[in-house]
Amino acid sequence: MESGPAIPAGAEQLTATWIQDALAAGGVADVPAIESIAVEQVGAGVGHVGESVRCRLTYAEDAPGAPATVFVKLHSSHPSTDKLARRVRLYRRECAYYRLLSRRAPIRSPILYYGDYDRRSNRLALVLEDLDGMERVDEIDGASAAQARCAVRAIARFHASSWNRIHEPPYSDIFNSLDPKWRPPVQIIYLMSLRRTFEVFGDHFSGDMRRVTETLGWKAADYMGDLAVGPRSFGHGDYRLDNMFFGPGAGDLAVIDWQVCGGNNPLGDVAYFLGGSLPTELRRSMEREAVAEYREELCRAGVEDFSGEEAWRLYRQNMLVRLLVLVVSAGGLDISNERSVRLLGLGIDRTLAAIEDLGSEEYLPARRRLFGPSWAFSEVSRCAYAGSKRLRRS
């Protein structure tokens, strides 16, 4: 892409000239002069780490081949959200995915017209295809069985394309969530997020589930290490209904919001989707079948030596990933609007039910070698969290 316009500070700085320059820099040919744009805010909910708007374009002349609308995604102006995005490279990842991988990936995402990320300021600007003509399903309502099967098959094909190859470009050029260097920071962020999670959503946790949630806090790094033992693939990371668009044909699915993408345990996306985007009763009735179908789709795409038993074990183990992400979201993202609070609370309910149903507590790591580095970090984390609780009570 050519050098483009400066990244705007917010959507209020978007103009017809900026869109025109961005499209030109992105190589979109034969676009006549844009006279004006109408900007509409979209994207309220949990996990929207940024500002998202739809721009309706008015051209100076007929433009049958030019986009009538574009979707523009910018960085967040919310301080805590921006801080979290910088810490775990959310904007950098998403821009890299669209630039390096989206066009070759076996899962549809919006066409990238223009993308820019500035590392120093942590500012992002993406001009994307508008998928407004496709169907969206409210995550609060939950997916149907047919939609769930469609999503599971699609992510299986996506995972198969990078199966045990995340060390190769372009995957290695984007992000590797399994890199050991990320384990301590994630554990620290999780622990820092527990207080706000319990303050806002404490009534969603039973005594047992509160204990599991706290225990994961000082074992998160070891848990992430356990996930790294086994198959690896490049995953979406936030694979849920709010990030999906369904077309009229069977299997017609497009997925947005690639900020958390990276190399990971492949069953993480499956557990994340089934554990949060389905009503609990539907998840209970079809999850075994869905995991089996996921494995079958992998095999059809060429994956070998991956049994149904291993797929089910990894699904159960990865359900704790949902809990980890929900706590970090509650602690670090802007959840000031009503839908965010409702969606996050419902996600916690669905996730805790899945953890109990599946016995995923079994996969909390056992105590590591006494006085080893892993044991020491876990003990320091546990004591620090216990100390902060005592201080708040005093």
C-alpha cells in the first residue's frame, strides 16, 4: 500500500477527503470524487476494542463499481482500553492479519481497502468492506444449531490451513499467543482484573466457581503452558456470534474483529464459541456432536493423527480460556453501556455453566516443582492477591 493519510484521532475527524485518500493509498481503482460522507456509529458491546463506524459515501458522479459504504475501525479513546490494547498488541495484530493473511485464509473476512497502524501512538485505521447485507445474530439470543455447525466447520478449515505451522510466515509475522514470554503478563493482567470482575459481576459466581476463578489467577501462566503442549494452529481468539455474519448459502460465513488472533491451541476457538455463543441448553445438547464434526472437518482438510478423544479433552481444557478472557474483559475494557454489561454477565453465566458441566476445573495445573521458577511466580501471585483482598477489607 502507498503512504496514506494521517490516522485520525477519532471518527469525528473522518472526512470525504480522508476516505478518498485512504482508498487511493489502498489501491482501490476507479473511484470518482467523494462529495460527502454520512457517519454512523456501530459496534456497541463487549470486545469492541476501538471505535467502529459505517460511512455512507456520496460520489460526484455515478460509481457503479465503487463501494456505496465502507466500515472504518479506529483505535479506542478510552484510557484503560487503550492501555490493554497496547500491552497485548491488539491493534498491531489486527492490522497485520488483514494485510498479511486475510486474502489467502480459508475463512471470509471483510476486504481490506486500507490499513494503517502507528506503533508509537498505538493508533489504528482500517477501511473495510461493509458486510451490512449479511445477517447478524444477537449473541444475547444465541446461535441456532445450524449456525453453530456452520461456525464450527468454518473454523476447522481455517485451523487446518496452519496446523502445526504457526512457526512459519505469515503466521509467525503476526502473533504467537503460545510464546512463553506472554504467560506472566497475562497472569498479572488477569489478577489485576479480578477485583473489578467481582465488584460488577460477583453475584454470577457460586462459591465453587469463585474459587476456580481465583485459583486460575495464580495458575494462569502454567495453564497457558499446558495449552502449548499439543497441536497448534493460527486462531481467531474472539470467535463468537457478535463477530460473525451469515450469508444465504450453506456455509456462507464472514468473521470480523481479528484483534486477538494468533498462534494458539486450536480447540480454544471451538470452546470459546460453543461456551459463550449458544444458549446453555443447546450447548449441552450438541457440543459432543459439534466437536466430533470439527475433527471430521479437520481430517477432510488433511489433518492427521488427531483423535476424537484428544479433541474432546482439549475442548474441555480450553473452556477455562473463556473464563480468562471474560475476566480480562471485565477488568480492562470499557463496559459503560448497558448492552456490554448484559452481554458480559450472560457470557459469565454460560461459561461457568460449561466449566461445571464439563469438569474443566480438572485442568487447573497441579503444583509445580517446589521452589522452581513456576512455583515461585504462582506463590507470589497468590500471596499478592490474598494480601490485596485483606487490605480492601480493612
